[in-house]
Amino acid sequence: MTFLSALIRRLAWSILLIFAVLVLNFLLIHMAPGDPADVIAGEMGGATQEMLDDIRKSYGLDKPLHVQLWVYLSRAVQGDLGNSFFYNSSVLDLILSRIGPTLLLVITSLLFALVIGTALGVIAARKPNGYLSYFVTIVSIVGYAAPIFWTGLMLVILFASVIPLFPISGMYDIRTEGGMFVRGMDVAHHLVLPAFTLAIVYLAQYSRLTRASMLEILGSDYIRTARAKGVSEFKIYSKHALRNAILPIVTIAGLQFGSVISGAVLVETVFSWPGLGTLAFESILARDYPTILGILFFSAVLVIIANIITDMTYRLVDPRVGAPK
């Protein structure tokens, strides 16, 4: 199967999967207990039964579930995700205004975890019984075992009172003045703690996985042959061993993209990062069905895109994948 045909096939399946996600999310959200009309009325300071009925009618909540589903799907395929009950604004506009900070946080965290985790795994594999290897193993276990929200809270306490080096909330300082570079550095300064908090769990996994893959490959016959031919250790590690060891890491990174986005909900809440996670948390508390459905839809699309990119990257790195037998 050629690269292009494989990509077209994945895109076709992705469209069906997105449709299934839309239906499933809608049904699950509307099966949850609670009435958005009560929340909207609570924001108004209370309402009579007649006013509650008017609210349900204005938002289409008085219609049967299958009718609401049909209206939602027909609008969704046109790019209309409805209006927020809580924010009284277009759901699409709300998501587009928040998706940038979330992607910045998630991509930065993944890149940091991949680069540092892979490097630590390679270093640990060079001397598997050395002190550095044991140190990497201990750090990996601690990082993997610690809950994300606990790590975030500890970092907030540490850098708020003990060592005040980094800001602990928000994405930027409104008092910052200067050009694009100055503002970019301010955003990067605010990004350090939430990105590190989200990355540390995955960094631990990648370092352990890289170490195990490198040790397996370094014991293979072709590595021993390369050493017998006088190939330098640097070339053996960089060109021969790491290139094969990184294949499972690429796969795991793509599959974990969804869990990174879900972890971003907790991280954004702890650090008041203005992304989709914070928006999702506020929308859940307000029982804002359209906004929750819109966030779930966009999250599913991002995960599907990440999986397609992972699959295609795997085919490029290892041409044997998808080759005819």
C-alpha cells in the first residue's frame, strides 16, 4: 500500500469516527443528571416554572432527544456547534479563542518529554548498571507515580513562597510592555511550570521505554557486527541503535496525545492557564452542554489528527510498515 493510499484510507475512516464521536458524546452528555435550565435560572437569581419552560424552549431543550440530536448533527456538519448557555456566545468562537494556549501547552510538554526522556533513556542504556542509570530509573518511577495535580500544587508552593522564580498563574502579565519578542518571552516564562508539570509523567515513560529499547537493540547481532568492523560508538548509538529504538516511542507519543489533552484539564485548572481545559472545567460546573460537546469534538479531532500523523510518521521512519508481503 502506497503512502498516499494509506493516508486517504485513514482520512476516510476518520470521518466515520468523528461522526460516531459526535453521536456518542451527545447521548452521554444528555444522559447525565442535571438540567441546564436550572443553572441558567440560578445565574438570573431564580425563576418560576413558567420562566424555566421558556428557557428550555428558547434553547431547544423541550424537544425529544432524537430531535435535539438531529438538529445538533445537521448544524455540526455545517460548522455550527451552537451557542453557549453560560457564556452566551458562539461555541466555535469560544473554542477557537482557547485552543491556541492549549496546543501551545500540549505540544511544548510533548516535545520536552520526548527530547529529554529519550536523551535520559540513551544515557541510562550506555551503562545499565551504573549510578546514572539507577538515578534515571528512580526519577522515572517517582515522576510516573506522582499525580499531575499534586505535582502542579507542589510546584506552585515551591515557586510561590520558597523560590519565586516563575509565575504560577495565567499565560502572560498584562503589565508587560514591549514588542513581540518581549511578550513572547513573557508567555514562555509563564509556560515553564505548567509545561513541566504536564511533561514529567510522560518524560518518565519515554526514558524507561528508550532505555529498554536501546538495551534490546544494543544486544542484537548487527550491533556486534558494526562494532567488530570498527564503527564508532557515537555512530552506533545515533545511526543504528537510536533510529530503531525510537519507533515504539513515536507510536506511544501519538497514542498518548489524547491523555495529554485530558491531563491539560488539570494542569490548566491548577495554573489558571486560559485554554480548553479551563473552559471545560467551567462548562462542566455550569452544565453548559453545547460548550462541553464542542470541546469534546475538538479534542477528538485533535487526537485523530495526532494518530494519523503518528501512523504516517511511522511509515516514513520504517518503510517496512505497510509494505506488500
